[in-house]
Amino acid sequence: MKQNGKRYSKMKQAGFTLVEMVTVIIILGILVVGVSSFVIFGTRIFVESSSIDQVLGQSRFAMERMTRDIRNSVPNSVRIRTANLGIFQCIELLPIEASSSYLDLPIYPDTSSTTGTIVDNNINVASGVFAIVYPLANESIGGVNDIYQASRNKRFEVQSSSSAADKITLTFASSVQFAEESPIKRIYFANEPVSYCFESAINSSIVNLYRYANYGYFISQPVPSSMGTGVLMAENITNNLLVEPAIKVTEQNLMTNAIVHLEPRFSVNGETFKYQHQVQVTNVP
């Protein structure tokens, strides 16, 4: 085609038809749905795995901490209390700070004294700790352990200590007289008791585990509300504490030491797993 002496060419214009556009949109929609489903599925697996790992980590940490404290507890200091309604179950014990053999202590029928000597086996006896000799569990006085009842004269506060010639001289806060002599002349040193409590949440079947410390000595085992604020150790426990207690104790006898049975049941993402762990209290009076 010529116009004004110039040649022009008519170019053909091309585009998408409506059918082609709809087809592309459908294909893209299918791809998006498939990819998003894959992403959502992968995210769900990651979240569930993270939840399981978190509960497993909490449970392992709690069991290891309880095991260490129970195994290292003063003989006959372990006791258990379960609420009548099953809203809590607590185990109380007295962790050992140090131990040794005594050489000379004011023990009945000797006269009372403010001092005593023990073997220096590279231990540190700090001011304010309690010296304990031959603690027993006294069923005759309602199951009250010697350790928790000061009038039993098995536990006295150390005011200071000094070491010389492979011996440590203890100075007590007042004139003392221990009630009984240990058959193997053992003496233990400890601060204050600790408690682990499985507690039901309000209006819930879920149980949480707390650790309490620095609340002092009670003649009768205290309830959680008497021990201040506890540290949360583990969650998602589903034991019915009346029917399925999380803690059991086999008392010591002439053949074996006391054994603590830890049996908490954990639940996560609809699945449950239960510990069946035994801890032997290896120390003897």
C-alpha cells in the first residue's frame, strides 16, 4: 500500500481468547491449591513435631531434676501427701549439701555442748546449715519424720565451722544434744526441704508439676498454698491423682532402701506417653 509516495504494511494483531484466559486461571488455581496444601501440611507437621519435642524436653528435664534430688536426699526425709479430692500430690525431701563421719558430738547420754568434731573429707560446712544425725521415720508419732520435728533432737543449726588437722570443728547456734547415735557415725548437712507437686488446674483435667523451695520446715507436710510460689517444671500431665498417682513410695526395710516410683502420664496432640521410673534413695542413717 502506497500513500504520499511511502509504502506501509498492515500488521496483524494477536491476543488471548476468553477461553484461553479462563483455562490459564483454572490451571493456576489448581497449582496454588496444591502448593498451599503442601505448605500447610508441612507447617502442621513442623508445629506438631515442635510441640512433641517441647513436651518431651520438659518431661525429661523434670524427671532428671526429681531423680537427682531424690537420690541425693537425707535418709528418711522423703514423704508424700495427696489431697483428698486429688487436686494435688506432693513429694517432699531434704537434699544433702554435704556429709561426713563424726568424731565427737554431744549425743545422749553425753552432756549437751556447743561444739563437735567431724572428719574433714574436703567438704564445706557453711554457716546456717543444719547438722543431722540418725534421722528416722517415726510411725509411732503419726508418721512424722525426725527431720521435720525439731523436738526430736536430730537436727541442729551450725553457726560456724573451722578446719585443722584433718578435722572440722562445728560450732552450733546453741547448746545441743543429739538424741541418738548413728550406727555408722554418719552426719549429714542440709539447708531447707524442697517439694515437687503435681497440681490440677482449676476446672481442668490437666496437671502441672511445680517445684517449691525455701519455705522452711513443717512438722506436717505442707500443702502447695503454704509453700509460696512454685517454679513450673512440666505441663500437659493427665494423671487422675486419686486413681493414678504420679508418685508412689516403697518404704525401706531390712533388705532394701526406700524406692520412689515416678509415673506421670503426659499428653500432646492427642497422644500420651507414661514414665515408669524408679529412684532408689541410696543414703542410710
